Amino acid sequence: MKKPLYISAMLAMAALTTIVLLKFVILGKTGEVGDDGRTPVILTEHERDYVLAEMRGLIEGLVAMNEAALDNDTQAFGSAAKSLGMHANPSAETTSVMGKLPVGFKVMGVGLHKDFDKIAALAKSGATITELQRALTDNMYKCVACHASYKIEAE
Ligand code: HEC
């Protein structure tokens, strides 16, 4: 039996909506992969500055964790890790940037912050400095992997 035209039109619209949604959710706002193999994520200048400032905050947290390790201070190590964990109230910038990030970027970014929360919990549960450093080093492979995969371009 032939489908009425409006049903075919509705199906076509639904398919189109799904494709558009998938494109934005999976690819985010990205450009062509460069010669260096990295995918550019296209952000506004303000959003790029925001992300880069967050990145510099990560380095500060790593320095604090290293200092804590040198002092054999597991509690200070845990609080430095906690400061890089998931924040209860994401800022307006986080929300607008999240909409433009490709899914791989989001998975690594969210995974990174969640694992800093896990490191903070490990510190509370009595882990040694060596155990905390092991968990931190494992987490830092996400820095390496994401930097090898993505760069930021301002629109
Ligand atoms: C989910 C992806 C992702 C993860 C995870 C990630 N970064 Fe980045 N980071 C980026 C991108 C993209 C840039 C911009 C690179 C470019 O445009 O060349 C960047 C830039 C930086 C910069 C440069 C900041 C500036 O002012 O120019 C630093 C420092 C940095 N990251 C540190 C880290 C550290 C440390 C970690 C891990 C603890 C980390 N990042 C994890 C994606 C990531």
C-alpha cells in the first residue's frame, strides 16, 4: 500500500532532524583535520580564552599535587585534585562551549574532571602518595590524548 504523502514528508523531516542533531552532538562545531592530524574545534575568541584559562588552571592544580607529593601530604594532594573535579554549578561559558565540542572531546574532558574527583576520594580513603601519583599519571594520559586529537580555532 502506498503511504500518503504527508507521512513520507513527516518521515523525511524526522530523518533530517536526526541527521542534524547527530551532526551537532557528535561532530560539534569542527573544521577540517589539519596536517598535524588534529581536528580544529571552532569557538568564539571569548570561548577559546575561557577554555585556555581552564587549561592553565589544570597546570596550577598539577603543580599543587606535585608540591603535596614532595611533602608526602595526601590531604593537600586530595584538595588539589578536588579543585579540578566536576563543578556543581557549571558557568555560562561551560554550557555554551559544551554545545560546540565534538563528542570525543567531551568524553575526555568530562572523564578528566570525574577522575580528579575519584583521586580526591582516594586521598580521603587513605591512599598513599604513590597510589595517588599513579592515579594522577593515568589521568594525565587524557591530557596527552586530547592534545594529540584537537586544537582550537577562533571564528
Ligand atoms: C578534552 C580535551 C583536553 C584535555 C583532556 C586537556 N586539554 Fe589542554 N588543551 C586542549 C586543547 C584543544 C588546547 C588548545 C590547543 C591548540 O589550540 O593548539 C589545550 C591547551 C592547553 C594548554 C595551553 C593553554 C594556553 O594558554 O595556551 C595547556 C597548558 C593545557 N592544555 C594543559 C592541559 C593539562 C595539564 C591537561 C590534563 C590535566 C589538559 N590540558 C587536558 C584540550 C584538552
